[in-house]
Amino acid sequence: MNEEHSRSAERTLMFAEAADASNAVRAQLQRDSASMRSLGAELRKLNPRAVITLARGSSDHAATYAKYLIETHAQVLTSSAAPSVSSVYGVTQDVRGCLVLAISQSGRSPDLLASVASAKASGAVVLALSNSADSPLMAAADLAVDLNAGPESSVAATKSYLASLAAIARLVAAWTEDAALDSALARLPELMDRSWAADWSAALPELQSAENLYVVGRGLGLGAAQEVALKCKETCAIHAEAFSSAELRHGPYTLLRKGFPALLLAQHDATRPGIEALAIELARRGVPVLLAGGNAAGSILLPAIEAAAELAPILLTQSAYRLIASLAVRRGLNPDRPPHLHKITETV
């Protein structure tokens, strides 16, 4: 039966598209290196006083990643915008001298387009990342990056999301002229091939019948935790919530118990010791702990590929996608067609 579930998962669009993510990133790296260097020079010239991210859903999780990467590497304050301020309340904010980073796979959501128009009217420079080169968002932006992820048919965005993270990392490397990050990016497709092959099936017994799940990360890995939790919700019908390992202690911590698992994602940076300590503490309380990217007594350890901390969230998310596609099938669900959801979500 397990082999039958595996074969069924491998036939889903989600599985095929997530497996193809390394090729999408490989193509992205090969296509536009000159334009990315030029864009980095534009950002150094602009020298924005702040970066404002604009996104919804999975793209907003990419924006979380962008926040930590920009703030730790370019030292520029980065904050998420509330699109409804422009699209519903009709308020134009003073964003002169700011860079607006708009991320959208489709580039067609009315609230994002309204926010972009408002930001431009107020004097911001808009940089768009989209997997749709002919979208209204790309046409409206001052600067644009085509994700080049190719067609994506499953409702659950996977390779376009990972392509977004790769593009953000490339953007920051070009902006800050970070040779180490640029060198690490050159190896990213190969590492993604390996992360896709990583076997996280040890997590299936704990998750197959789970009703609730916490996904925990911190810093550069928080966006990965947000994304994994969302995919568990939409494709596996698990009530999954994402938390920073620091925020977990402010109330949500009390709900964790036997039968309520926690999936912890760690990258090799200053945040990892705290996540490992949390894993040990939770396991002692009888909480089923699934730990990827770290080592802690009492946890079910999920294999992670060693990589630069900046790129580890990409690899962890890809490994999680494979687990989630298999988990959805085991729970009797079709990860490609979650109920009540559509591929393009247009919010006002």
C-alpha cells in the first residue's frame, strides 16, 4: 500500500512540478545573469531608504524570506505592505525614496495592482517578480524579473515559489555584490536535485492522521515554515500554523502535546541552536517533533542538505513539498485540486 501511495503521489502535477523546480532555477541562472547584475547596479544607485514588500499567499512567504535576506545583507529596513490600504481604503502613503518589491506568480491580482499604482503615484520605484512576463504587474513595474519557471498547472504553487526565492537571493547577491552568495547560487540547482531526493517519509506516521500541526522556523527560515504550513492546509486538510521559534512561546506553546506534532526547520546560522533546544524541550514533554536541518535528542530527524544558510530554506521547502504530495495522497486527497481553491486568486 505504501508503494501504491508513492506511485499515486508521483503521478500528481504537484509532485512533477516540484520535482522540476531545480530545472526552473537552472534555466533562470543561465538566462539572465547580465540583466541581474544590471539590476543590482540600479539598486545600488537607487539606494532605497526602505523596501516595502507587496504579495499574497505563497508569494507573501517569499516576501518574508526577502525581508530577512535584505535586512541581513543590504541592511535596509524591509516591511510588508497591507494592500487593502490602497485597494479598499483608497489611501495613498508617502513612499518616496522606497523600493516596492511586488511578488506575484500571476501578476493579475487587483489589490496588488492598485497598491502598485498608488506606490508609483507617491514616488516609489516598483520592482516586480512574476512568472507571467505579459502580466499587468510586469507592465506596470519600473523594474521586472521574469521568474522563468515555465507553466504550472497544479493549484498548489511549488516550482514558481522556489523560483521566486532563487530570484530574490540572486537579486540580493547582485545588489550587495556578495561573491560568496553568488558562488553558492551557482550550485543551487545541483543541491535542489539532492534535496528533492531526500527521504522525509519518517514523518508520515505522525502526520497521516494529524489534525493539527505547528511548523516552526526562525529568521531566514520563517518564510519556509509559513509556506510549508500553507501547503499542509490546502493540500492535506491539516490545520497547520507557522510560527517563529521565539513567538511560539507567547501562547501557542501551550497547545502542543501528544498527538499534536511540530515540524521544525533549521538552517545553519545563529538561529539553529535555539531551534534545536526547542526540539529537545518539546520532545521531553511528549510532543512528536519532526526536525529538519538540525540534531536534537528525542526528535524524528529528517535529512537536510548542507548549504549556505541563505539557500537552506529553498532546499528544506523542496524536500517538504515531496513529503506533502505523498501525505495528501495518503490522506485520500488530490493535492492538485484542493476544494474551493483556484490557480489564480484575485482579491480586491
